[in-house]
Amino acid sequence: MSLFWIGIRQLAESESMAMSKKVITRDEWEKKLNDVKIRKEDMNKLVMNFLVTEGYVEAAEKFRIESGTEPDIDLTTITERMAVKKAVQCGNVVDAIEKVNDLNPEILDTNPLLFFHLQQQRLIELIRNGKVEEALEFAQDELAPRGEENQSFLEELERTVALLAFEDVSNCPVGELLDMSQRHKTASEVNAAILTSQSHEKDPKLTSLLKMLIWAQNQLDKKAAYPRINDLSSAKLEDPSV
């Protein structure tokens, strides 16, 4: 993927093309890609960065041994981070908060938005489990005071409490709050905050490279017809349509 990006960049920075699009054949394009040399060490670092950021601790350890690539953080912290993420994904928000505080109390102390979202997720779990009275009490005691200080918090609280007004949440306009995707969203937010506290990127470098690839292809589309990657999952070159 990096080879393709570098090839695009080199072409995009070349002299201005004629008004009609230049047609680049597959042979020409593949030759440009093959002429670009990428160090294996750099590719290994990219792989390790992905494994560490996404929390694949066993794979990261095995890759460290096989490739000799050292991660930029202690791998034991990945296990702790994944335990927090899993707790949120399973709906155990209280346990997740305790684990975050054990890792670093400043994470929640300095991030009121994250703490609110965790408390909101806790409220959602109470509603999911049919604990109506406990949910109302929790909303009033823990979330309402924060809503008074922040308008966006108040709006989110009102959306969440609205779940209680519907017996059939499938007809509720905010029913998506009970979807598993909401748990995963909150878990990802916590994961990113922990990574940031460890001076690590919250997203894999590979994600940024793919965004750069899409942007570069869109720029190059204006000037040339070339073998393009349309499906990032397969990374197959598709011949230009002329």
C-alpha cells in the first residue's frame, strides 16, 4: 500500500499534464511501483504499530520475536487496555471505570466528555436491564448536575432518558443507544484516551496512510487515467477506463 502511495505522489508532483488526461498503462504503473524501494524495517514498524494500537498483544509479541521489531510501549499495558475495552463492550461500565482509574486516574479527571460518556453508558445499561427506578435515580444524581454545566451533556442525557418512554424500543427514535454499536463506540473512545495518555497514537498509522491514498487518487483522477485501487480490502489495481 505504501508503494502505491509513493508512486502516486511522484506522479502527482511531476510537470503539468496536457488538458486531456494522460493514460498510464498497467505496465507503466507497475514499473513505477517496482522502482520505489521501501525498507523492510519501516514496513515492520507499520505492522507493529497496527498490532499495538488495535490491542493484539499476543500477535505483537510473536511479531517482536520473529521480526526483531520493538514496540514503542510496554506490551503489558496492552492487556490492561484491552481489559478496559472488553469491560465496556460487555456492559460492565463500573468495572471499566475502576480499571481506567487503576491505569491512570488523570485520564478521567482531565477528560470530562469521556467520563460523561461512560456514565451515560452506565445509564443505558441500567435501562437495558429494566432497572427503571435505579436508572432515574442515577440520571438525577450523577448526570443531571453535569447537564446543568454543559448543554451538549444535557441534550445527550435527555436522549438517553427518552428510552424509558417506550415499551418497544424498536419504535424509539433513539433506540440505537441500545445497540451493541453504542457500546463499541464508547469502548473505542476509552481506548483512544488510554493510548493518548501513554503518548501513543490513538489510531494506527495504517489508517492515515489509507486516507492519504484515497486523497491522492482523487487528486490524480483530475489529471490522468491510471490503474486505480477501488477496493481497499483487496488492494487490486483496476485498469483505467478510457
